[in-house]
Amino acid sequence: MKLTMPAEWETHERTWMAWPPGNYLLGESNSEAEAARTSWAAVANAVIKYEPVTVLATTDQLEIARAYLHPSIEIIEADLDDAWMRDSGPTFVKDESGNLVAVNWIFNGWGAQDWAAWEKDSLVASFVGELSGASVSDSFLINEGGGIHVNGAGVVLLTETVQLGEGRNKHLSRQEVETEIHAKLGTNKAIWVKRGLTRDYDGYGTRGHIDIVACFASENVILYHDQQDPSHPDYEVSKEVKATLEAAGDFEVIGIPAPKVLRDEQDFVDYSYINHYIVNGAVILCSFDDPNDSVAKQILEKVYPGREIVLVDAREIFARGGGIHCITQQQPA
């Protein structure tokens, strides 16, 4: 069966999300819980203006979710460990007849990290696949949706510290990983970035997901996170990523300047405009109450002509380990 993953800018049937369950995402105070719920809801409520949204929620969070979410958002009861739907959810592809297929990667808490729980989340991809009416295609690869990005024309972006890294597929060769990725996504060329952003290796990180580092904006355009301040450790990462992308082939490579803010209470931030989500007719863009919010918006208006660029404050999502792209998953039409 030949499978192909449509690019994110192709028409969506709907967006899938998950509501924060009662874990670290809600923090240890009412104000922290409120911040998480408000942020997740802001993304869902922005997306629903452009396409249908379905949100999974645990039994004890159903009524709470209803209070925050737009009434036209569908809420479905589910068992969850976490709320990063990009990673625990399926990667939707199509077969040669155009039928929807849900790729079920092995999800193991971003490389079996000691803070993560994944017994329930490892079942989410097949659950969502069945709900969507797709056939489910199981993969032997430990992988997450935030670890891949495709241009819909045969090319996929990957990170060495993710697909080949500790706790995931270290027992496999690069060729074995590529072969399975290509089989499931319909790609034939992989561009490997060496590493992700620095903060992504601390605390609640993914160890290098591509979707805060670089992404396709069209078949031939790649955007990358451009940290322009030499005092930030991602200054060197950005240079390395840019060089890798420029050497990868005939692509236009465009830097999106990182936010001016360099640190939060913990450490250097990995705030990134790359972690935006393309929906029908719009782009939901992370904002950080930062001077570069407007710069990123202007660049995205050029690379996504005809789409409205909608800013949503993503600082509370990033504080918990991800961004807007990380909590959404598209189901192609």
C-alpha cells in the first residue's frame, strides 16, 4: 500500500487536540491551571473559526473543557496521560485511492523520559484513527508528529537526536529509519538536522523536535528559527541548521528571527515562530508579547499569501514544553 502525507497547507477535514489532564500541565496552583487551560482553549477557539475542531478530554475534565471551549467544538471523552496531540496522535496520510490512513507510530514519552507517562497516550493514535474513520497503519518506529515535517512532494525534515536518538531508535541504522519513514509518509528524501533547540533537551523537552527548528512553507521554501543574539546558545544551532538546509538542495531558505526575549525564570527560552499551525485559510502563529511578533507576522504573510495570520500567546504552552503546533494535529480532507 503506497501512502502519502499531504502537506499541512492542503485542505483539512478537521483539527484534533487534547485537553490538559490533571498532571504537571496544570501545575500546583489554581492560577497555573487557569493559565494552561486558557492557553489551550485560545488555540482551539482560534482554529474553530476556520475548520472543525475535536478535543479529547479525560472524564474529570469534560465539564471544565466545555466551560473554556467554543460551543461548536466537539469534545470526546478519552483516557490521556498528556495533551500534546501532535505527538501522541496519529499522523494522517492517504493511500493511492485517496482513502484516509492514520499512521500509529510507537509513542514512548519522547524517548522514555523519566518525567513522562505514556501508557494511555500510546493508545491515542489508534483511538483517534478509528474515530476519524481512517484505517490504522502501525509502525515499528518510535516517533512523534512533532519530529517530522513534509513538503507534500517527497521531502521530509528529521532530527538526528530524535529518530536516531537515545530512548527511541538507537538500535536501528539511519537507512532503516529512513526506509520506514519513507514507507509511511510517501517521501523519498530526508533532510537530517543534527540537533534541535537547546531548551528542548532540558526538563520537559522532546530532545530536538524539528517543528520548533524548521518547517516547509511550500514545496520549495523552508523556514528556520534564526536566533540572532550571540549570547543565546541557539545562535550556533541556527547557523548549523541554516547551513544544513542550504546544502540540502534547491530550496529557498528563510530565517524567522527568534523573539528578542532570551530567558524565562528557568533558563534560555526556545520560543519559536516556526511552531505555527496552518489551517484552512489561516495560520495560527505563536506570539510572545515580543517586538519580533510583528516581524514574524509580516514574513508569514509573504510566505503564506491569502491566509490570515492569527497571533495567539504561546508563552504558557512553551513553559510546559511545546507550542501551538505541538498541541494540534491536522486531519486532511
